[in-house]
Amino acid sequence: MVTKCLRSLNGLILILCAAATTFPLLNVLATSFSGSTAILSGEVFLWPVDWTMTAFSNLFKDGQLMNAMKNTVIITVAGTIMQMTATTLAAYSLSKTRLKGRRIALLLILFTMMFGSGLIPMFLLLKNLHILNTFWAIWLPGLISAYNLFVMKSSFEGLPGELEESATIDGASDLTIFTRIVIPLSKPVLAAISLFYAVGLWNVYAPALYFITDSSLMPLTVKLYQMIQLPDSNLLDSSDLSFVPPEGMKAAAIIITVLPILCLYPFLQKYFVKGVLLGSIKG
């Protein structure tokens, strides 16, 4: 009886937590598709009132947002590939105790987690490298996350040594072991770290704002901020049929930014619950 009550209480808590995270998203979604009068009068809650897509059409009408979205896709896809390549190679190397200078390298990496270089030194470094106003100004400073590196390193260290020993006896090189044994067994952690990197690059804001001044290279987040903070005249004229209140524009911008990641997450979620070593050792 007590166990049943605890399960019911646990289920109720989970439902409340899910509702607390779902209701704000539903409200934003409803606001983005609602008419200006309904938004200004506060009639919108969880369902659109006076259904319209004016907010989205205003954001996309001049083509700037499509270009910004293209930039964001390039930054996210290419950046995630580079970050995952660098992180996996570094983590696998540092997971081996036979690596010379391993302890010093780990201490230096740990140091970067506690102390940062600051904005001005970073700006001067990127300027001297001549990569300001390029996507490299976003990719290179965050090429490897120290936290993600340690997480992946711990995952690699948890793999059975017997697998690599048997592969070494069979004549496999470190590269063969890494690509054919370690990577397939590490899909859950690779998927999780990839999602972390992808979300960070998709939502990148400060580096693009500081290091990129060319409007044609602006990512989605910066462009949406500019369009919301500095709207053109027809968005401010309430007599215009295309008028959308700031709340509607902000809601539409949030949906545009969040929706791609929400669509991507279900395809990666299955890897989070799989065992890293499921079926890797028998007998």
C-alpha cells in the first residue's frame, strides 16, 4: 500500500514537472499564431486566438532571416563535426595511461575550466589570427569543451580493456580500435555530447555579436534580436494590417529558434537510454 502511494505521488510530481515545462512553451506557441488584438487584450493562453501567421511572415518577408538561418545551419553542422572530431580524438588519447605528459595535459585542461582568458584577449587573438568576421571566430574558441572532454574521457576509460587487448593481439592499430570498437560502443555518450555541442552552436549569440560585424554572416539568434529590437516602420504602425505586437514577434522568434532542436532531439534520445556495453562482452 505504501509503495503504491509512493508511486502515485511520484507520478503526480512528474506530471506537475512536465506541465510546468510544457505550459510556457504552449503559451509561446499560441501567442505566435494569434492575432494582434487577442495578444494585446491578454486573451491568449494555450490555444491561438484569431489564428494568423503574420508574425512569421513579417520575420521572413525580406529574406534576411532565411540567410541567417542558412548561416546558423552551416555553423551548427560544420561546427559540431569539428568539435566532435577534436573532442573524441583528444578524449581517447587522454584516456590512455601510457600517453606521455598525460597528467600535465589534464591539469592544463582543468585549469581552463576554472580560469578564462577574458573577452579582450580573445578578441585580440582572433584579430591577430585574421579570422574576425568569419565563422572560424565562432568555431575555434570553443572547439573543445573541457567539461565534455572529461565526460567523454571517463566514458572511454569505462570500456573493457579486454576488447582492446584482444584487438591488439589480432594486429589492430590504435586507429582501427578507435574507429571499429570504441566509437560503436560509445554511441550514447557521442549522441549526448553531439547534442550539447549542436544546441550551443545553434543558440550562439555572444561570440557572433562580438566577433562578427558583417550582416550577411549573422546567425539566427543575432538577426532575430536585431529584428525585434529595431523593427521596421510597418511593424510599429498599429493601423497596418500586418502590425504584430512585440510579444507576438518575440514568440514567433522563440518558436523559430527552438523548433529545429525540438525536432532533432527525439532522434537522439534513444541513444541516451542504451547501455554503452550492451552485448559487447559475452561469456
